[in-house]
Amino acid sequence: MAPHDAPSLSTADIARIIDHMNDDHGDAVLLYAQHFGGIEEATAARLVDLGEDFMELEVTTPTGVETVPLQLIDDVRDATEARQVLVEMVRMARQGAPDKA
């Protein structure tokens, strides 16, 4: 790794992001499953893993629970970039979701 490169996501960063998303942003994780995973019938979702170019969700549907890998829209090298990508993915999912008003 060159000195000017950003550090990779650490195990601690990943654990903190996963806990934060599941504890505080469960609605966003469900949107990831519905929009990016194409699982419109999902009733719940939990983030179970995160890497530099992917996230893995545990998705609950009326027929059971499945593990769903999703590609991130951009690679991330640290917690700040992960936050930016996850926020942008929520925006994209919300724009793609039909209005419920």
C-alpha cells in the first residue's frame, strides 16, 4: 500500500458500521434489499457483512430468510467512504421506490 492511499476498512470499522446500520437505520437496510436486491416482498433485513465493494444482507420474506449479497455502487476504502456510499444508496433506493403518499 502506498503511503498516500487510504487505509482499508478495519474489522472494527466494519463491526461499528454494521451495528449502527442495524440499530439506527433498519429502514435503509430494508430499502437496500427491496431496491438493489430486487426483493420487493422483503419484510425485514439486517446487514451482516460489509467489504470494500459489497454488502451482505440477511433478508426476511414471507417465505423465509435468505442471505443476499449486493454490490456497492462504488468501492470504499474507509469508514467515511462507506458512509457516503451507504447514504447515496439509500437516496437512490428512495428515488426508485414508488410513492406511498
